[in-house]
Amino acid sequence: MTDILSRKERSHRMSLIKGKNTKPELEVRRLIHRMGYRYRLHRGDLPGRPDIVFGRKRKVIFVNGCFWHGHRGCKKARFPKSRCAYWRSKIEGNKSRDAINKRKLKALGWDYLVIWECELKYLDLVQKRIVAFLK
């Protein structure tokens, strides 16, 4: 199946996708704030530029999009039907970079939690994971 958009139109649409302050990230931030925790955002001095940083606790949270980070077994993580080789390479590269950044964080003495976009359907469970992680 071919793409219904031209390469230029597809490129423009893809350029509009944000890397920071996404809807899932904002939802997690609001949840954490309501729980009474305070945090910093996107600290550039940490590997992977974590979405949410708890400096005193030396803990970070990544809010990952299922498609962009290749969430295994998730319906949102299906590859497009066009340019399959490009997308497979792109997503595998993201996964590899994520693994390297997590190892670097551990080596620096930081702990991390990954919250997937699809998990936000169950905010009560996400909240329990966050509380357990921050204790």
C-alpha cells in the first residue's frame, strides 16, 4: 500500500510531531503534581534528557510514545505499511538509544521509570507505580 500523501506533505506532517510537552507527558505531569510531588523537566545534563526529574531522589521518569519507542506487544506500535525499512531502522535506533541512556543513568546512580502512552488508560495503576517508584 502506498502513502496517500506526497513525500513533501508527509514530511511536513511528521515535522509537526513534538518531542517535548506531548499530551501523554502533560497528563503524567498533572497526575504527579496532584499527588503533591514537585519535579524538574528535561534536564539536559542527564542521559536521554528525561521528561520528569526528581533531583533529590535521583530518580527520573520517561513518558514514552508506543510507536516512537517500539512498545512491544502494543497496538499503537505497529509499523507503517510504506517505507518499512526506514521505519524499522528508525524505531530500532530509538530503542537502542533508550537502552544506552538507561545504562548511563544507572552508572551515574540514577533510577528510572518508563511510563508508556498506552498505560495512561489506567491512571490509577500508573499512580500506584509512581508512588512505589518514588518511595
